Amino acid sequence: MIKEIEVDRWNATQMIQNLEAEGFTMVPIGQGMKDMSPPTKEFYKLLLEGKIAHGGNPVLRWMAGNVVVETDAAENIKPTKAKSTEKIDGIVATIMALDRCVRNQNSVKASVYDSRPMIVF
């Protein structure tokens, strides 16, 4: 079940309206430092801790190699397409998804499998 969709708000008004009309919860996010720095820092922290796994996906690996991070005077960071040589969209989408996970982590109900083993037939 899709709980919500975070979307780059730039030029996406019609798409957001269409998807909301279909019953989806849309969460617009800007691509500036204010919105992107906290999840980018969290992504980087998890990456350094070895907690980011992508299953060896070659496209995501390629995009990760293309990422250039921009830093401002206040030490905010964000991935930037302007300085990247190739596509980085998959990494940006992953960072955006991480943002929603972090913001919603306290509202997620525990899985039954957190307290007992999975039943396999």
C-alpha cells in the first residue's frame, strides 16, 4: 500500500492534482538546501555506517558515482545536478524517500514479525 508520495514540486502542480484526485497523498518537496540537506545528511550517515544496501543495482551504482554534493556557508548539503556529469535522479529519489521514512518512523505500526518469526509453508 502506498501511504504517500514525495514529489519534487517544481512544475508538478497538474501531476500532483491528478494523483490527489486518484486518492494518493502527495507531499511536495523543494530541491533547495532547506528541504534537501537534512535527508542528504542522514543518507550520508547511513552510507558511512554501511546501512544503505541497493542489491548491486548497476544503474543506482552508476548514479551514485555521478553525485556531486553542494555545500553552503551554513554547512547544509544537497546533491546537485548542475555540477554532476551524468544522471543522479535515482539517488535524489532515494534521499527523498528516506526523508519520508525518517519523518514517519514514529507513526509506523510494528510488524507482527518484529515479535515472532515468519511463518513459512
